Amino acid sequence: MPYLLTILVLAGAVGLHLWWRRRYDRLAAEVRRERQLVEAAQKQRQQQSAQNEAEQQALFNSMAEGVLILDSSGRIQLVNRSLREFFGLTADVTGRTIMEAFRLPALVEMTRRLPQERFVQNLELELPGIRVRWSEVNAAAVFDREGTQHGSIIVFHDLTRIKQLENTRQEFVANVSHELRTPLSLIKGFVETLIDGAKDDPEMCARFLRTIEKHTDRLTYLIEDLLTVSRLESGQIIMNLHDLDFHDEAARVLDDLQARAAEKRVTLQNDVPAGLLVRADADRLQQVLFNLVENAIKYGHTAGTVVVGGKSGAEGKVEAWVRDDGPGIPPDSVERVFERFYRVDRARSRETGGTGLGLAIVKHIVQAHGSEVWVKSELGRGTTFFLTLPDGK
């Protein structure tokens, strides 16, 4: 009997152990499942957070405007790609102050006022450097419901191109006004002199009228050149391209300018090989050559030589040039001769006439052919204008 009781006790203990073991295994499995669910949820939240952060960063970086986000202490938390490129930032500026990152006192002053003003709009900043740039800045302070500032967001819009266009417009208007004022003043003066009695002197009257006609023509040429430049820059002039014999086109221009060259005893020379074909608009090509050769005659030496040349170049292009043996162009003026109204020697240009737009027209016509024009000059050794044109078939 005691033996049987012992067996029963042992059997009960084993059964209880097995029951608790199964119970423990089930609890452990449930704990593992709960842990896996928690870990999966945490991983999903981390992935979602990383995805949201990546999407936010991509959104900021895709913006054309520069974006700068500051924390409550005024330190940088985020700078997007546009702002880094605009300011040329190469190092990580996260955690730095505005002054440390940008060295712009005006920007520091704006952020100092921001908590009180809450918004700053249309603040223009001139950014110093080798190339002056302009930016329009808009900023807002970020507050919670209790009125505590959590940070600031500042948006930069690049105004450099707009400022450049505005400066170009102002310079253009000033130049046109000056170019119009000079002949108009002369015409008005001679007309007043005629009205005051000079008309009664036939010789003086004829001389004054010839002068008035000369300056009226100057106004006409200026207006025509202005319209030509405007149409070329806006793409309104369509090039009528044909295969042309460049030698023959150069010969026509030299024939037209022969009388003008004779006045200064300048020799005109056509060194373009016969049969050299270019694909160009005949009228515009002659306009380019006429302007270049006329300038060479006008500003070259008396009894000098002007040469028009050409040869086959690389990449389906013909290289052409107009060379004179005049006094040359100063180095600081070489890069500016194609600007509208730019004159190397303003006093001499006034004497010889012209609108100051000839080389600007040359540049736009050549570029409209998909080609380029440039100049090389050395003081005392003449000037050569080069241009490329599409090769004819």
C-alpha cells in the first residue's frame, strides 16, 4: 500500500510537471509572439519614420527656393539642396548659428526680430562675393498653442537674374536715350538756326539741310538696328537657309564697300577659296560681313588692308574671318565689343557715325545659325573677327 501511494504521488508530480511545462511553453510562445509583434511594429514605425523623413527631405531638395529651418535657439536644423548650391555650402552647417554659417549680419538681424514680428516678407539681401547675387527672403516664426516659439522657417528666392535683367533694361534705356538725344539735339539746333534767318542764305541753308538729312538717316539706322536686335533676341527672325558660295557672298559685300574703302585708300582683299560652301541665310550673311568689313574700314589705318578669309573647319563647320591691320582693341575691351552700344573709342565712334549695335547684330545672327563669333586683337597689330558657319553640302 505505501508502495502504491508512492507511485501515485510520483505520477501526480510528473503530471503536474508536464502540465506546468505545457503551460510555460504556451506562455513563452505567447510572449515571443507579443515580442515579435512589438518588434515588427517598432520596425514598421522606424521604416515609416525613415520614409517620411526621406520624402520630406526629397520635397525640400526638389524646391527651387532655398529653405532654412532653425530651432528655438536659432541654430540650423535643415538646409535644402537649393540653398546649399546658392550659397556654395560644402560643409555641414547643422547645429550652427546664422552668423557662423552665412556671415550675413542683415540675416542675423532679421532672425532676431522674427519672434516679435512673427513674419518678415520681401526682404532683399545683396550677397557679397566675386559675383554679386541678390535674394528675396521671407521668414516665419513657428509657435505652439501656448505661444512658445519652436523655431523658424526661412525661404530664399534667387533674384540675381531679375536684378541683372533690370540693370540691363536700365542701361539699355539710358543708351538708347543718349543715342537718340544726340542727333535730335543737332537737328533741333540747325532747324532753329534756319528759322532764325539762316534759311535766307542759300548756301548755308543747303549745308544745314544736308546735315539735318545726315542725322535723320542716323536716327533711321538706329531704329532699324534696334528693331533688328529685338527681333533676333526674341527669335522672330527665321533664317532662310541655303547652300551658298561663301567666296561669291564675300565678293558682293566687298564690291558694295569699295567706294567707302577708296575714301581711306583701304585695300579690300577676298581670300575665301572659290567653291567654299556654307549653309546660311544669304541676306543675314551679307549683313554680318558688311558690318565686320565696314568696321574694319572705319577703325583701321588709312591706306591699310582688310582681308576676308575662310576655310573648312571641323565638325561640319566653316571658319571665316575678317582681318584688319589697324590699331587693335585694348585687352579690357575685347570681351565687351559684342555688347549693345559698347564703343572702344566713344569720341572716334561719334565722328565716324554708327549706331553701336552692329557687332551685337553680328553676334545674334551668327548664333541664330547655331554658330559662334569671337575676336582676337593685339594693340598695334590689328584685329581679326572670327566666326563659324554650317558647312554646305
